Amino acid sequence: MRVIGEGLKSNSRSRCFTGDGMRIKVRDADTGDTVEMEVTPDIIVEEILQASCSNWNKEYTAYVLRFGKTQILPEQTISNCNVRDGDVLELIPDPLGGYY
């Protein structure tokens, strides 16, 4: 997974391309910054989490992704989480305090 652009603001976008697939967005709940990714349905959530945190220079073990009001597990695929083309995931601090 490749992220183009660093230090993105809420009105700017970065694209991350992994090949054919669907486009999703990840929004940083702390800052409102957004990154757009093209992913395959079989990608695991942890890969998206790592790429998002890397883009914003955050420690990925201290954050989780949420889809709607549901925290999604790192080992799940996005298709198992019912994430579809155009959906937005939200990067939030781990409510358990990080480091799992």
C-alpha cells in the first residue's frame, strides 16, 4: 500500500493505490484529515490502519478504526465488516489505551 502526500489537512486528499478494487476514505477523528485509498475487498483492517497512521505519523498500536459506531477488529477483512465502495472509516484513539 502506498500513500501519496504527508500532513494532509481536512480539505486535502491523498490517494493510496493497491490495484483494482474499491475506494474508501479514512478520516482522522482528532484532526478531520482524510486519506483516500483504493483497496481490494480481501485487505485486512490492520493494513489500512497501519497505512493511515503512517500517513499521519501516528503509532498504529494506539489507534483503531471505526465504521459507523462499530470498532472493527484489525484481523477482519473490510468485506467482513460490510465496508463498500465510497464508505468512510474513522481513525480513533484506542478506547482501551492502545498497545494490544
